[in-house]
Amino acid sequence: MRALPGLVAALALTGSLGAAAATAHAAAPSGHAQQTKRIYNGMQIAFPPNSTDLFCTIGAVGTDDHQRKIAISAGHCIRDTSGKYADHEIPDNIIPVVDRNDTKYGPIGYVRYFKDPESSQTGHATKDYMVIELLPQVTLSSQGPHLKQTGVLKYPQGPVSPNAMKPALDTERLLTTGNNEIITSGQTGTWYGTVMNNDNGIYRAPAVNKAGDSGGPVIWHVPGTDLPSQANKFQAAGPWAGITKAITLQLPPFNYTSSANILADLRTREAADPEHDIYGAGFEVTPNP
């Protein structure tokens, strides 16, 4: 396989490891049009030809303002030491993405943008996200293994994301601390916890994550709705509130990038683009069950 110099997939949450990502063909493998492939939050994804032991997780799926099918994950899942691909739109099918548990299907989409971690082992401080354009023939679903996403979080009373333009949209405002809970889902199960710290849209909460969960789903606990428990088979529903980011030495150690930061940065980049054609801009969570 032909390697792209300096472009490597990183072990989520812990640093850069792995082989170089390969050049992929634009055409979908034969048979895809006849197959039904459902894409959902919580799906583990890998980046060929890297080992599937190095993986990240999808945080949300939906469409952008050009009606392209889009998945959101963490930016630090890719490292580009050359600086050629990070922080740029990638219209070519250079970085394929596969379902870690169904690699025989082939690519489910291609990375169109990822934010350079800028020397951080846990990703950029406020813009740690990745945009994946999914294949047109896949089926989007708002229902992950444990979390049902009911749209995008709007929190009009919250502080404004540092990535937002003025005036900020309600989807670009942050959860306040001490009175909001988030619910997460990953390899160790479904967790919830109070947002105990908000550092420019990076939430810290006791909801657990581990390596590989990077980019995975976070929803807001709508007051009055059921929390995940054994009684409901650890299922929960709520608006998309962010993605898994990192484990740090602070307490609680589990960090999450707010959806507000991601959506605000997408809108800001779209406004600065002469063509107004930024992959993922205007992202909306799919309403499909």
C-alpha cells in the first residue's frame, strides 16, 4: 500500500502509534449498493491499513447543510506530522474509515477534516474533532447500542463557546457546571455524571471512558427522563451534547468536547470559506430511528 508520509492513526486518548494511512480508491467496493449498512453513534471505527487494535468511536451521525451524510469523531485520532492534511478540507479519498467490527464491508466513508492536536497528547484544546463523509448508500441511525440521540443540544442560557461567532446560536452555548448531567457510552458500559468543570467547552465529569472511546457519544440528561440502569438495560435518550476526548490527571479525569465547540467551529470555518462548502457545516443529527 502506498503510504502518506507523516500521516498516522493515533491510539485514542494516549498518544500517537500505528502505521501510515493508505491511499484509497474513490469508488466503493463492488456489492455495496446491494448491502444495507447502518451507521450509528457508538460504532467503533478504524483507519486502514492500521491495525484494528487502534480505533476510535463515532460520536454522532447526521447530515450537513449540503445534505451529505456525516459522522463526527475526535480529531486526535489522526496525526499528521507533515502538516499537509490537518486543518484542511480533504476532498480526496485519502483516509478511509471502516467499521472496526465489519472490515470486510470496506470503507464506510472518508475523513474530510481533522483538527491537528498541536503537540497535545489529548487533542486540540477546543477543536478536537473529525468530520467523516459517509458513503451515500449507508443508512443513518440515531440509535446507538445504548444511546438514542434526539437532535442537537440547545442550551440558550449557557455561556458562549470560544469558537463561536457573534451572535452565537443556541447550539453554540455550553452547559453550566453543577446542575447538568451528561450520559456517555463506551467499552466499559453506559455512564452518567454531573458536569463538574467546563474549560472553554471541555467538560469534566465522572462518567467513565477509556482508550478507544475517543470521539464516542455524549448526550445531555434531560431533567425528568430516566437515567440508564439495569431496569432499562442501560438505555438512555437525549440531545447530542459532545464527544469523548481524553483522560487527564485532573479530577474527575474524564474529559469531553462539547457539541457547541464543534458546531461553532464548523460555522465559523464555513463563514470564512469563499465557497461556503465546509464538510459538516450545519450538522444536524439524523432523525432516523
